[in-house]
Amino acid sequence: MLALLIGASAAVAQPAAETAKERPEARREAAAGGILKLLPADAITQHSIATPQGKIDYTATAGTLPFYDQSGSQSAAVYYTAYVAKNAGPNRPLTFAFNGGPGAASAYLHMGVVGPRILELGPDGHDAARAELRDNPATWLAFTDLVLIDPVGTGWSRATKSEDAKHFWGVRSDADAMAKAIALYVARNNRGGSPKYLLGESYGGFRAVKTARALLREQGLAVSGLVLVSPLLEGWLTFGDDTSALRAALQLPSLAAAELEHKKAFTPQAQAAAEKFAMTDYLVTLAGKRPEGDAAKSFYGRVAAMTGVPEGTITSARGFINDFVKTIRAGKIVSRYDADYAVDDPNPERRSARGPDPILDGVSRAYGGGFADYARNELGFKTEMTYTLLANDISGNWDWGNGGRFAATSDDDIRTLLAFSPSFRLMVVHGYADMVTPYGMSRYVLDHLPPIGPSGRVQFKLYRGGHMFYIAADQRKAFSTDAAAFYRAAE
């Protein structure tokens, strides 16, 4: 159960939305059987927002896209929220966004970064009980129209029959479904000529790469670019062997960044020194024979000082760091999503951390309740169906294909997108202190791409914070500024 406090609507600077308008086709879709009966007609409202670039008038649509099977029966309804600026030029970009999990709805990116309305999670970005809905002057509406999509089983997207939902839960079937939803939106709204971008976070980054390929393969639609936030790119790195020297070396800089932040000593130079150590002395030592004597003491002491993990723990693990959640801050439990963030340990008597994560479970779930309240009260999408922010049954039943999640790869897809489309561009962004998808892993993948086409087509950006670095207002603004420049460069 999710409980939070949302700021009173009277305190919102944005003008009240017009009465939601109903589309005839939406009424027909709502007549579908099963749980889909709970979905209302599409709601269309008019809004405006003040940005540094000036006032933006826009149309918001909260609705569903119908999927049909070979018999002509509706198989699913995919919920989406679209924001389209008024009086924009004919070549205005169109960005489709989704989160990851797999099993996460799009509320994270929606209310954390790109949407015209965001959920501020307290003064320091970590207090769900003080969540407040506000205008987002850094909204991406300043440079692109937006369509936020929830995969089947998340948000308000549902299969007609619950037992059929599993058919959407797999790498290939998910990408095909996302491509179908995008193609439906493009066709319905006559946006075939718009430059199309995909924005994905975490597994959603992997999903974006696969969807870009599926769009061209199944729908004949090419994308102009991808923006990947804290992405999973290679399963063998993200989920791989805890005794892999390379994997450990790619993780170390993120933990070092968290320790530097904790000591209030973070600088680009200090972080660069940690990165160099990780890929030289640390990697070579872990890959070689176990150090002994003074050499061992010096090495383990250096790793401990750099990461905050006790030297005894480092020594017993021979330099590998797999146990940091309850060790680097005495009496605290650290978030894997941002190793610089810690809370009092609710179970100090336990040696291992098996409970909820301070950010994923303690903070970010507020996006679910916040978005449901916003969609119902401001966008006019009124339903009794529960908004599912995170569906654990999806991630637990995901079909990763042959080889499982360890064999999941996007490398070949990225290379093909770059090689086959001369104008295609890629932007990958991370928070320094993320230990779920450490930035070193993405950098490793990008560094090993062959030189394809002109330089500058692939960008890599880093921000202070963790997996969801954008919960900090200054980092959200910096990211939006960088994204705007990325889009402008394609004009």
C-alpha cells in the first residue's frame, strides 16, 4: 500500500484544466470486456506552463491504445499520456518514453524529469511524506512533444484476460508491443513526418534499443535518436559473476563517488583518479594472484579508503566489493540506487540487507500515488483501477530469451542502428553513485563501439546522484539542458 501527501491544488501555479473531452473511438474501446471495462474514455484537456523559453500552451491526452489479436478481439489496452505543444512547427520532435523494471510504469520519468508537472519529494528529494505536485519549468515540452507509455501489466495498461498478460512479458514481445503502441499513436495523430525519439530508463534503456529495431522491422518507422537514462545495456555486466575482475572494476568508481560525496570531497579530478585506479591497479590485482604481505595490506587499505567499506571486509573478499549496503555507514543501510544515500537500519541485528531499498521502496514509490492523483484530478482520467507503479510479478516472470538475463545484449542493436541510419544519434546518461546500473558498465560498452560515421553521434553524460539522479532539482535541470542541446544538434 502506498501513502503520501500531495500538495493542495489551490497552491498549484498552473491554470485549471478544461473539462475533459471524449473521443467516440475511446468510448468504443471502453466497451471491451473484462477488466478493461474499468478504463474510461480518453480525456483531452488544455493547459499552459511558464518556462524560461516562454509560455507553452499544450494539449494533454490521457487515454489508451487498443491491441487486437488475429481474431479481431481486443487483447489489451495500453495506457499513455501525451503532451503536444500548440502552434509548434511541422518538424517538431516527438518523444516516446517508458521506464524499465521490467515491470515499472512510466511515472518515474513522467513526474521526475520530462512532464510539465513533477512530484517534488521534499526539500532534499528523499521525503515521500512531503511530496508536492508542482509545475516543471525544465519540462521537455520546451523542445519536444511527449508520449509516456506504460507497458501491459503496469500503470493502467492491462491485457483483456489476466492469463494472457504473460504473452507481453519478454524481451522480444515487449519490444514488439511498444513498437505497435508507438505506431498506433503516430497513425492516429498523423505524426509520421515528425522526428521520433525514444527515452528509456534502466531496463527501459534496453527496451528503447530493442524497440527502435522493432519499429523499423515491424512498423517501418525509423527513430532519429535514443536517450538512455541509467540503462541496462549488457546482461553479462549487470547481472554477471561477482568474482569477475572486470565487472568489479567497472563498479568501483560508483562506490568511490558515493564516498567522495559523503566526505564532501567530490571533484571531477578526484573521481577521475578513482576511475584510473579501478581500470589499472585494481583490475590487474583482482585478475592476478592474491597479493600478500605489505602489498596486500597497502592494496586493501587503499580500496577501503576509497569506498568506505571496512578494510577487514575488503581483505576477506580479496578486494571484491559485494557487501556494502550495511557496511559503509555504521548503523545505516545504504541504497543500491544511490550509494550516497543512507537511512537508519531498521534491522541492525541482521548481517545482510534483505529488506526494502531506501530509495526504491522508501521514496520513489510516491510517484505511483502522485501520478494517479494527477491523472484523475487534472487530466480527467477517472478510473477505479489501481495504478500499478511496480509489478513484481512481471520482473519475476520475464522471458529473457535464450541464455536468460545474463545473455541479454543491446550491443549488436546499437551498432546496427548507428551503421544503418547515418542521422541516428545516441545519448546515454548516468548518476555517478548508482550501484544498480553503474556508469562504468555503460562507458565500457560505448568505448568498445567501432568508429561509425562522424564523431559526436554518441554522447555520454554524468550527473551527481544515483540511478534516479533527477530527483535533485539542479541535476534534473542540468539533464534537461543537455537533452535540449542533443535535440537541437539534429536540426
